[in-house]
Amino acid sequence: TNANPIAMPLESANIGVSVARVEMGHLSLPFPVNVPANSSTLVDLDAETDLLRSIAKLGGVHAMNMRTPIPFELDGSVGVSRLNMNLPVRYRGRFTLAQLGSNALGLMGLPV
């Protein structure tokens, strides 16, 4: 979301992804994108992770039920070409295993 009265041309992104305080990987912007003023837009991101190793670090997730809220955090920066600088980005939220769907749960070795 861009709450500013001017468009934000993003040229880069470097955002870490953590789930339940376990680093899962990084997100990056594959190509520049313009976020219109006072608006939201969907942005494609490239993800880099060692998924099997990251999931193994989440050990306690196997013990959670499908509705237990699991915290996640996105933390990093985006490069704004108009400002010629990187701006910090941080978002915290929660999700449940039920929201992931059966395909993701199967990848994690959880019963579906």
C-alpha cells in the first residue's frame, strides 16, 4: 500500500521472512514496479529459501493444531528510485496451518 500522494517507483526489494522466529528465506523484486499514489497493488516477488532445512527448524509446528496462530515477520527494505534511497519495510502477522492448505502441509510432512 502506498499512502503517499505520489507514485512510488520501486526498483529493488530485500526482505527477510521469518516464521515463529525462524528465518525462512528472503524475498526480492524481480523487476521494477510502480505503486500508484494512494493505492495498493499486487507485486510479484522472487523467493529464496532452503525449504526443507527451514521447516526442520520449525519442529514445534508439528505439535500445533490447524487453528493455532503462527507468527510471521517480513523485515527489510525497498529501493525507491524517485528518492534514490532504500526505505525500511516491516510487517508482522499471523496465519494458521488451515490457511496454508493441504499441498503446503504435505510438503512440511504434516498430516493432510
